[in-house]
Amino acid sequence: MLPHSPPGRRLRHAPPWIALIFLLAVAAVTIGVGRLGFTGGYSAAADPALSSVAAELPWPDDGQSSVEVEGLGSLGTRGEQTPVPIASVTKVMTAYVILRDHPLHGAQEGPEITIDRQAADESASVTESTAPVRAGQTYSQRQMLHLLLLPSGNNIARLLARWDAGSQEAFTAKMNRAASALGMDRTTYMGASGVETTTVSTSRDQLKLAREAMKNDVFRKIVATRSTTMPGIPGTVTNTNTLLRIPGVVGLKTGSSTPAGGNLVWAARADIDGRERLVLGVVLHQQADTSPEQGLQAALDRSEQLITAVRTALASGQGKSA
């Protein structure tokens, strides 16, 4: 076996024409990115028609973002794809695995799940988002998914993990296997709720998951729900995704903490030549190391700007291929 040589040494001993090709390629990529007005971690859309849309989008300056249009393709990615904490965005995978292994169809409610003492005790936490449940209460699987995804109940995430796999650890292993199967090679799950800062991912990886999760009719209906009522829970159960107030926004999931910043996976409908298409986007790590509330508001505001710009551009025909 030949000894390993540093890249620079191999290049110096390569024929001159190989070095010239390498330098020309680097220059072409640099010029291309510069023309789009972006530097550092920006990946443009492959389709030239979509690239014109992507170049005009108000991409967030910090963190990382990815957007794609159903049936048309990627609008690009902004920001280095270094895995970062994703907080409660983790619950998209929790719901995905639950619905994969315990499918619901149509209006089915699914099996009854009993609130155990651990989930009830955790509901009193003042350091994480929870759903106010009591030991002995029973909710259907569909209702539990509402409590998971709307108020972002960490106690519900861990209860569902125990219900499905016997322990959160066993369920987390299933989450990581599912991520691997979806090609999410920069994602690591360390729990079902996202409270662990060691649960990390990238905007591209979460876009892969969102694409698959939104194929499920029950998941789509739940994440599009602004609020609902639950027996035994006073008042209304409200979705933390306040962008659902915007007509055409149909999901998806928020997440925030001090180390994670603000995170949002979003879904919106866009009209293109009279045909409605689904636009999916992910905005991660907004104003990290501030308060969870400040980070989440930044993620919501910047996502709203992206949604508005994408829908306007596609409605005007900018996304048409020649």
C-alpha cells in the first residue's frame, strides 16, 4: 500500500494540466456564487429557473436555511451544514416513527394510551414545554399526537416513546435508524423530545424528514391545526407555530432553547400557473444563545419573510423553466 500523501503534495507532483483544471473549477464555483450575492455555505438551486427565485430570497443571515418546492425541486440552502441542536423540531421524527409503526387512516383515533405517573409529574416542570395531564387519564393515539405537536409536550414525547418501545432509549434507537434510512447523515437523536442539546441536525436533513412526514395524511392534518380542545385539559390546546394564522401556511413544527436558538420547519401552499404546490422550508439556529422566546420569534419572523417571498415569486412566474 502506498504511503498517504497530504493533498498539497499530490497536487504539486500532478501534471500541470490537472492543476490548471482544478484552479479553473475553483474559480468557476467562486464566481458563480458571487453572482448570486452570497458567500459562505450557500448552495443554489440546480434548476436555472429556480435559481433566479433563490437569488432574490431574504435568506436569514445567521444559522442555516433550506427551501424546496414540491414537484419542482430545491430553492437552495444558506449556511454551513454543521449539525446544531434542534430542540423540539425533534418531535417531527417522534411523530414520524409513531405513525410509521402505528398507522392511522382517515378519522381513526387509534388505541387508548394511559398517562403514567412519570408523564404526569413531568407536566409540572417550569424548565421545559409540557402538556398538563394527570396520571390515569386516557387519550387516543391521535389525541396524544396533538399534545405532542401543538403545545410541544416533552412529557408526551417521552410517554409515547415508552408506549411504543418500552423505554426512551429503545425508541431513540428507532429514531436514529429512521434518520439513517432517510439519508439524514448529519443527524443524531438522543431523545424523543429534543430537550437534549446533543440532539443535532441540519436544515437539509430536516427538509428530508419534512418531505416524508408530510406524505402522511394524519400528520398533515395535525400540524395544520391552530388549536383544539382535549378532555380533562382546561381551555384550548394551542399550536406554538403562530404562522398558521397566515392563509396557506399548513405546518409544521417549532423548536427553541438557549443553545439551539429558534428553529422552525414550515410548510405552505403556493399557486404556480393555477396549480397548488407544497413549499417546505427549514430555518435553524436563529439568535442562538439568547432566550428561547427571542430565538423562536426570530425563526418565525424570518420564516414568514421567506414564505412571502417564495409564494410571491412563484405566483409571478419566476419559477418557470424555459
